[in-house]
Amino acid sequence: MPSEKLQIIRTTWKRLREVLRMFVKSEQGPKAVTFAATLVILMVGINGLNVINSYVGRDFMSSIEHRNMAIFRQQAFFYVCVFIASTVVTVLYRFTEERLGILWREQLTRKLTESYLNDRTYYRLDSSTGVANPDQRISDDVRAFTTTTLSFTLLIVNGTLTAISFSGVLWSISPFLFCVAVAYAVCGSVLTIFLGRPLIRLNYHQLDMEANFRSDLIHVRENSESIALAHREGRFKARLNKRLDALTANFRRLIRINRNLGFFTNGYNYFIQIIPALIIAPMFIWGEEEFGVITQSTMAFATLLGAFSLIVTQFQSISAFTAVTARLHTLNDAIEKAQRTTPCTIAVEESPDRVAYQNVDLHSADGDRLLVADLNLEILRGSRWLVIGKEDAPKVALFRATAGIWGCGGGQIIRPGLDDILFLPERPYLPPGTLREILLRTGAESGMPDAVIMGELVRLGLEEIVSRAKGLDVEQDWDDLLSIGEQHLLSVSRIFLAKPAFVFLDRPGSALPKNQISSILDMLTEQGIGVVILSKNGESRLRYDAVLELKADGLWEVRHEAPMDANSDLNNLSC
């Protein structure tokens, strides 16, 4: 377990203060402060009504003791008025608390989501270790954190107001009873911390184990066809059972600790009901107090103990809250660390009309192998290049380094900005959304006429997909609706609509036939778009301006006239 997890008790309040300060200084800060001030006012109102209620209840019970009908009716009327006022104030208090809670959750989720997606942090975060299930932390943990933090903060403030309000009431009844309440709460809090301390660590682990189990279930759903075709159900059944065994074993430990803690906390709460009667009832029997004072002392004692005993009554929630706070803090630290870390040691310079490599060295991810050594070449806009090699690793490294997501190497890469160069992986990726959103850049959805979009789809023979997708503006599950080839062609159609300066295609022959690739290359050349194709083996029968061969031990060679081999086939491009 990392050292920061062992120190979560001491650092929770520091982290909480940091998040609260960030919330107050955010764009939503003024509105949040208004809601918070309203909550404090309503809280004061609730405590004031509770104090009034204790005196009304005392006089109401005393009127019954004295059989005084006039006072009984008067106090009954006061009782009803206090109940109505308390109902209104309590409902408004709850409404304001929920509004502040959702405002905070929205602000914190937006900040984390933006940080997670900026500068490809999500990619570097997933590639590093130390933070599991960032998606679960951003969704579920933020919800739990904001709701619980707000609830605890209000409990503490309300407990303080309650302690101030009812300390005077209980002291006026019996100073001895007040001292008993304080001592009882202190002893109960110390014993609760001692018995429940392991809950913090167990709750931390439980959240990760639940997220891991859910992640594997989602993987099965998203890859159901591949799993069914490969008959891998047994493997995933064993994996899911292992995940389930781990989380249930940890949960059983949680249950045992909660059981032991429950013995103490339930007994603690039950004795609260009888302690004031044991002290005040003899005073009534001896004629020193009225009968209503017993009722008032019971209510005041229980209310004051509730304020003093937050640790006892809320320790299980506090332990879960502490774990959630630590997880979010760890995620935020990891995001900041990933953003501070330079994703690629290769210098990248932007130039609109060429892709050039100057003294570029590329190493394997573990740094043990030299994949490409001292690469120097220039690819001009509008030209066609084929990259070949017996191994995939050098080509993958070159592909990713050009995209700016390969960190093992050195030298300089000159290329257009990322908005003017596209990278199509071997397995096409179609994000969730409508057909229009898939085909157009973010923000350009409303600026592109439907006729232009349809024209490009018709050129690639994809017009039938539009009717199958029920138009350009209906969300679909593209993996189920389209074949791999159709998905690849849709990705290609995005190139013609975006009109970049260059495009890198990773092994298109694995999804597309030779004639389609030939047509695509011709259309790209007509539009002056530079093309770099990564192949698996050998050269295709198509025309290229140059071929880059990546050899063993980092060696490479450029041939500016690609030979035509009558026996070769475009299948050589595929894996």
C-alpha cells in the first residue's frame, strides 16, 4: 500500500480545505457562497426552533401533570405552530443543501474531466501506474465526495450550533448532567476510533475492487463478439470469479469490523435514552423538579450528545469518506504529474507542408532496444510513401512518435499541427455519437452542408450507410451496425471532409481491398494530401513516390522508386 494511503487520516482535512478553497475561487464560487450562507441561516432557525420546542414540550407535559386544560390547549397550539415552522425550514434546508451539492459536483467533475482530457493526459495516465479506474473516481467518487463532504460540514456546523444552544438548556437543568454528557461523548469517540480504525483501509481497497470487477464486466459486454468467436468464456469466468472472490473477502472483513463497531455504537445510543432519567427522575420524586423537566432533559441530553458524538454516530461514513477523499487526491496528483511530465522527449516543430525527421532515434517502450537509429528524411505534401519492415515495433514507434505519443527517443520531427495531420490506426475508432459527429471535426458540425457530406460518402460508396444509420443525426452503436471495412471507409471519408495536409494510414490492407486503397490514394493525391502507409510485409503493387524500409538494429533505407512485383499483392499490407 503506497505511503500516501497510510497517511490518509492526517491529510484528509488538508485535502478537504484545498478542494473547498478551489470551489470558492471557481466560477461557481459566488453562487456557492450564497447557498452556504442560506444554509447557515436556516440552520440557526432549525436550532432556535428546537430550543423553543424543548420548552414548549416541557410546559405541555407539565400541564398534563397539573390537569390544567387551558394551559394544555395553549401549549398544544404552540406545539403545532413550532412543528409547522420546523417543517418549512427543514424542507428549505434540505432543498438548499441538494442545490449546493449538485453545484459542487458539477464544478469538480468538469475540472477533473477537463484536466483528464487536456494534452492527452488520459493516455499518459493509463500508461503509468499508481491510479486504477480513473473513470470510476471521476464519476462515483466525485459524487460521493461532494455529497458526503457537504453533509459532514453541515453536521459539524450544526453540531456546534446545537452544542451552544442546548449546553445552556442542559446546564440550567443540571450541571452534573451536562458534565456526564461531555464525558460520555469523549469516551465514546475514543473507543469508536480504536474499534473502527481498520475501516479506512478496507473501504479504500473495496472501492478499487468493485471498480475492477465492473471494468471486467464492461469489457465482456464491449467485446462480446470477439469473446464468443474465440470461445474465451472460461477465461473470463475465471477472471471474474477471481475479482469477485477478492472483493467479497475484503467486504467480509468490512462486515466483521462493522459488527464489532455496531455492538458498541448501538449500546452507546441506547444508554443515551436512560441516563438523563436516571439523574433527573429522583429530583422529580423528591419534589425538586416538575415532570416536564424529565422530558426536556431527555431531549436536551440526546440532542447535545448527538452534537458531541459525531465520531461515534458517523464513523462508518467517515471511514468511507476518508477513502474517497484519498482516492480523488491521488487521481488529482497523478493528473498534475502527468501534465508536468513531457510526453515525448523528441522535439516537435510545426510546418504546414512537410513531414521531416532529423536525427531521430526511437527506442522500445522499456528502453532496451534501438528500433530506429538516426532517421533523416523529408516527406513533401502531396507525395505517397510506403513504410515496410519485418517487425511491427519500429513502424508502430514511428507512427506514434509522429503523433506525439511516443516518449522513448530523441531528435526532431517537423510536421503540420495536429489539426492538419490525421492518423488512422489499423483498427478504426468511431466514437459514440451521430454520423455527422463522426465525420466532422468538433465545432464544425453546423458549418458543413449535408450535400457536401453526402457527396464524399457517395464517392466512397457509403451512401447506403446513411439510410442504415437513419440519417446523419441519429446516435448508433457503430461496432454493431458497421463492418470493419465500412468503419475504415468512414474514417477515410473524414479525411476528405477535414482536408488535412498529411495522413498516416496503419496497415489499411487488413480491412480494405486493393482497388479501394488505389482509389483512395488517387483521390488523396488529387487533393494534394500527403500519404504515408505502414505495411506489414514487403511492398504493394500500387505506385509510391518512395519506400522507407525499417531494418533490424535500427537501420533503415529509402528507395525513391518502388519496384513492381507481379507476384506481390496488397494483402502484404495486412498483418
